[in-house]
Amino acid sequence: MEKKNIDTEEISMKELIGKAKDWSQYLISKWKIIVFAGVLGAFLGLAYSFIKKTAYTATLTFALEDEKSGGGLGGALGLASSFGIDLGTGGGSIFTSSNLAELFKSRKMVEQTLLTPVKVNDKVISLAEMYIQNNEWRKKWNDDSEFKNIEFSPQTQRKYFTRVHDSILGEIYKDLSKNSLSVAQKDKKISIISMDMTSNSELFSLYFCEALARQVGKFYVETKSKKARMNMTILERQVDSVRGELNSAITGVAVANDNAFNLNPALNVRRTPSARRQVDVQANTAVLTELVKQSELAKVTLRKETPLIQIIDQPILPLKNDKLSKAKGFVFGGIIAGFLVVLCLLFKKMFNELSA
């Protein structure tokens, strides 16, 4: 039994070696086709290296530091609640790392970034206009009266845009969000987010990446601290109002005392206005003291609610690019074409053997 197994293995190895020799001889016989395909592929690769546009990638990484505030305010909320003021934490939990990554790719953030003014060739234009120029869209619009005079000036407010403006911005957003913009958190344990912007213009990639980071950072900070900032504004108005009432009451006490100067001790009723004003002074003093405490507490809360966005790495010229050199295009084109022809020839021989 063991001898039969050895013989079978020897026959299988001999068959395998024979097949390999047969196929190698077959490929050698087709060397002209393989060489021709390799040369053709090399020149095609060389031609591709000439026509392929270089893609430039701008990369920006940043970290989020969000100091959570909550609890521990205790009895300090008492008087503020009586004025309809809530000093609790604000901003909600919508800005998790995954949600923040989606915020970068949202249409609102991208469109606002496209309207950011930049300086190109000593002329201030919007990023949307720069994108249109880079992709030579205006050449296609010369014969279209609807698009011919469309401009995206940085001075024009978004609310004045027409339906045509919106459709163009929509097309730009669709292209950028699907093909150019990538935002991801490299490690879920670390709050560091990386943003990549790729385009055929080095300056556009740089400008758009930096502008989008600023736009999202501004929106993020304003939204997270909005509630605390509103509370602080209300408290400051209350402090100013009570302080005005206190000053008026102090003045009223002085006026009442002047009116009662050298008054006959038997006429105590004339001292009533002064006593009433003195009560107002005491009451307003107590209220103002508490409101000032609440105002200072609101400032602390606002500082806690204001997150810090710390940029770690920002794009610096020259940017990383995927430019294909002529030598690489020539070599890789020849290798790929030759490899594909060899595969086709082997499959053809295999099919012919199976059909026979």
C-alpha cells in the first residue's frame, strides 16, 4: 500500500513537471506576442503618465478637548432658577467623534467653506470659483446663457443665490464629499481626527482643508457653548438691571433724608419714604450680591463648556502627491501588459485542452 502511494506521488510530480515544461514551451513559442504586448503596454503606460493629472492631498489632524461640566453647582442654582435661568451644561451629545467626522462632510459645512474668500493670482475669489476654474467648467458654459454669467463672489450672501447657484454648489459638494474629502478617527481610544482633501490643484487642497477646519471648529465651539453663553448674557442683563434699581434706591434714601432734615421729632410720618427706600436698598443689595455670584459662576461654566480644538498637524507646501513618473509608467505598463497577455494565453491553452 505504501509503495502504491509513493508511485502515485511520483506520477503526480512527473505530470506536474511535465505540464510546467509544456506550458513554458508554449509561452516561449508565443514570445513575439508577449514582447509585442509588453512594448505596447510600456508605451501606453508612458502615454498615461503624460495625460494623468497629479492629485495633491492636504492632511490636517486635530484633537478635541471637551471639559465636561455638570453637577456640583449645588445651591448656587437657586436664585438663577427663579429668574428662568438654567446654568446646566449645554451642547448635548451630538458631537461625538463619529458625528463630528460626518459634520465635516455635511453639505452646510462644505458649502460655507466653498464661499470662503482666498487670494489667487493677486485676486480675491471664493473657493467655489477656484474649483470651477480648476475644472474648466466655464469653457462648457460659454454657450449656455443660464450658466454663462454665474459667479460665486465672496461678497455675495448665501441667501441671495439663485436656483442655478444652488445646483452648481450641489454638484461641487457631491464631487468633493464622494471623491475628495475623507475624515476619520484613526483610533477610537484617542480623540484625534484626521482630514484628507485631495484635488488636482495643490493650492485648492491646501486652502479648502484649512478653511473647512476653521468653519467646523467655529460651528462646533459656538454650538457646544451656546446655552452657557445665553445664560451668561441673561445674568449680565439682570445684574445691570438690579444695579440700576439699587442706585436709584440709594439716591431715593438720600433725597428722603434731605427732606426730613431738622424735622420735628413728633412728625415721624415724614420719615416713612426714607425707611421704605432703605428697605429697597437692602433688598436690591442682597439680590445684586447673589446675581454677581451667579454671573461669575456662569463665566466659569462658559469656560468649561467651550471646547478646545487643538490642531496637531496642518498641511504644508509642497503637498503629498501621486504623480506617476514617465519611467514608472513605462516599466509598469510593460509589466502589466505582459502579465495580462501571459494569463490570456494560459487560459486559452487550458480551455483548448479541456475542449479536446
